[in-house]
Amino acid sequence: MTVLEATPFSALIRAASRRQHEEAETSPFIADLLGGRLGLAAFRRYTEQLWVVYRALEAAADRLAGDPVAGPFVRPELFRTAALERDLDHLHEGGDWRAALRPLPATDAYAARVLQVARDWPGGYVAHHYTRYLGDLSGGQVIRSAAEKTWGLAHRGDGVRFYVFEAIGNPAAYKRDYRARLDALPVDGPERLRIVEECRRAFALNTGLFRELAGSAPRAE
């Protein structure tokens, strides 16, 4: 067994993508969102873009559920599309947001990549799954709290339900179990490296989305 294969994969993937993760977390859009410098319209547009990405991520869930690599990560308690739709119904006050939604170019590129790996490469799907859902369970809670405070959204209610995992009673324990599933992935050293690179790409795609959102985000009045 090589040193690469002996290293817990959860530790490897976290360390290898740390810089890209930090870039996403410290993007100007997220800084302004958390700092209360953006209007509700900016948060609404961000939620719209997330819906596009999660529709792509969850579209392949049924087909991948039996896959030996991706299957262990396909868990209904993580699915976010329905919560995002409820949030958007609220944020648009019942309007037809689907007809009005216009994905940003970065969003289209992100969703297209997710659909591609979901179709052709289960290991790549795991990379995108990891960067999205583990982030939602962690830093996503900071965004939820800021949204509630800044725009008066109900605590864990409509508008921020995307960030509320009602079926997960102990997020810390769930994340430990998730990392154990990463460590148990039935892949060799070269495939591990491919997945790590795709994880970096996933963070870069997310950062690109933040960059485009920052360029068009309405400021708080």
C-alpha cells in the first residue's frame, strides 16, 4: 500500500482543497452577504442559482444509488431541491419564479459539469457531492443565521429552509459518518488523485458563481 492510499481519504481531500475552499469562503459576495451589505434581492438570486445546481446534483440520485462508489453518498436526508423550491416560493411571494429565473453563465457551467460527471464518472460526482453538502452542513449555517438577521426571515423557516436539515439530528456525528464513507471509497491511489482534482474544480466553479453574483448583486438600502 502506498502512502497516498494509507492516508485517510477524508483528510487527503480536505487538505488538498483547503486553498480553494478558503477562496470560496472569503469571496467578496459572501463577505458582503454575511456583512449585511446586500439586499434581499441578492440573496434571492443566489438561492435561484443554487436551485439550478442542486437540480443537476440530485437529478442522477436514483440512477447512482446502487453504484459502489457514489451510492453510499446518495441519502434522501441531504436532498435540497424541495427545500430550495419552498424558499423561492417564499422569497418571490408566490410568483412564478421558474419562468423568470435566468441562470448566470457560471451557474450553467457549474450545473453542466455536475451533470457530466454524474453521467460518466461516479468518483467525480462524489467530489461535487462532498463540496456541496458538507459545506451546507457547516458554513451554510452561518449564511442562514445572517439571512435571518439581515432580512428578518423566520428562524429556520421559509426562505432559509435550504440550510435546515430536519432529518439530521446530530450534524457533527453525521459529518463524521460522511467522512468515514469517504475513507471507505473503493478506489485506488490514481483515482483518489482524480477525485481530489475534481474537488478543486468544484470549489473553483463555486467561486466563479460568487464572482458573477458579486458583479450584479443589489446592495442593501
